[in-house]
Amino acid sequence: MGGGVRRDVSSRGAFAWTAGVLAGAAAAFAPSVGASPRPLAPLLNGKGFVALLALALLAACGPQIGKLERGEEGRVMRAYNGDTLELESGLRVFLAEVDAPRGDAEYAAQAQGELEALALHRDVLLAYGGTRRWVGRAREDGEAPREAAIAHVFVKSEGGRWFWLQHELVSRGAAYVRPRRDNHARADELLAIEAQARAAERGLWGRRTYRAVSVRSATRAALEADANCLRGAAPYRIVEGRITDARVFERRASLVMEGTPAETPFALVVFGENFSAWYGPSLASLTGARVRARGPLGVYRGEPQLCLEHASQLEVLTD
């Protein structure tokens, strides 16, 4: 996509680069004319040499994308909404598997500031672990619909070190994990990082708004928003509680939670393709289980609910 695309570093180039780094280090420690000799042995012998070589090789290898699919490279010209970038090529990038407060939401300004500090005006590599593109609805004026990449982003720091942007945002509490059925390649790793940030009350986790809520609080928030959980306006929450009745039908499941009136029962729901593709714990076996669930809150036929897309949104807790 667009300009600024660079070729991968070949193995020969990487080793040549490494040799150059070592040679540069040696030159830096060599005595200049009229100067006292500086000992080179501590650096290039034993542990010092191994450490320098390891650092050089790590930098030469570039970003550690693992099993993700390598994508476009470019430079970030704009960062907004706490989880969206725009490259010089014009490509818009949604950060895969995470979300952040935006607009007038509490902590939105701080999340935006963290994203800008980490990525703005820096070189990045995109990598994919699921659906690669979001395409908007057809436009009435006949122009092509809006499009954006959905990617993991690796950023090259000023010192030349590459880091995984989602990792940094989640560990700082500037974003929360939001896995989806078609994008969850690194959900387990991100959830573990988020758990540490939550425990330390970093960033947004220090605000009452984003902490795990009770079933009663989730019910109230869902009814107040009165939204469709499949729409973007639905509030996203983490809810902890106990399942009192796991109801599984042919095409859907409804996990009724403890702590709400019988006339407005709150349930975790899975339906449609999400139900067909479910591979997590057996839904029918969850009666009595204490769980932590994350997802958008909605109301259907007057009953509050939290919609599950993917098994990583549901954690079974031990008492």
C-alpha cells in the first residue's frame, strides 16, 4: 500500500549489518591519536561479547512477529481514537484485538496521548493474524466505501528497537483486550498482560468505570444504554458473577446470571455463527460456574445481555 514500502532484510544483509555493529563498537573503544589506550577485552571477551552479539542479532532480525503474517510497512502520520493509526500512504489501521476509550469517554484523552507518544511519526510494520480488512458500507455518492487494515503493529523506536504496540498499550492500561471471532491470534497473551495491568490499577484500570462490574451494575448499564449489542455504540464491559442457568438451544446459548430480578434476567448470550464456531468450555456445563466475561452490553426484547463472539471472552474462575 502506498509509498515508503521497504524490502525485508536478507540473511546476508543481517549478518553484514551485525558485523558492522561489532566493528563500530570496536572502533569506539580503540584509542584515538594522543589518547590513553582503552581496554577492549572486557567488551569483546566472554559475557560482554555474547551480550553485544545478542543485541546486534536481535536488532538485525527486526520485529518478532512470530506466526503472524507479515504485511505493509510505512510511517505513521496520524494517531487517533486511542486505537487507530493512519500511515503516510493513506492506509488507515485499526489495532487488532484491542480497543480504547474514545470521544468523551473517561480516560480517552490519556489513551490518545499514549498512542501518539508510542507511534506518531515512527516507522511501523503491520502483521496479520485474522481478517485483514474492514470495509465500510457502500456510499450513496457512488464512491468506494471506506477501508482499513486490522493489524498487529510493530513500531521501530528511535534507538532502532522494534516493539509490539498492542503489548505496550495494554501493559500501560491505555487499551483493553477485545478479541473477536475473526481476530484472536494473540488474545491469550494480551489477556495475561491485561491481568497484570488490572492488578496494578494502571491507566484506565485505576478508574472505576473500567473495572470489572457486578451483574447488577451491568444490568443497569445495559438498560440505560438500551443498545443492540451488535452495534458499535453498545458499551463494552467486563462482568464477574455466577451462572445460575446455562440454557443451550439449537442455534444459541443463554447463560443466565445470578443477582438480577426474574423479570429482567441478565444473560451472557452466544448465537449465530459465533455459536456454531464456539470451541471454549462446554456451555451446557456452566451452570453454577463463576465466570468473568467481557463484551458489549445490549438489550433484546427488554432483557439485558452481554454478547460473546469468541471463547477468549469468557474465563471460568476458581473460587
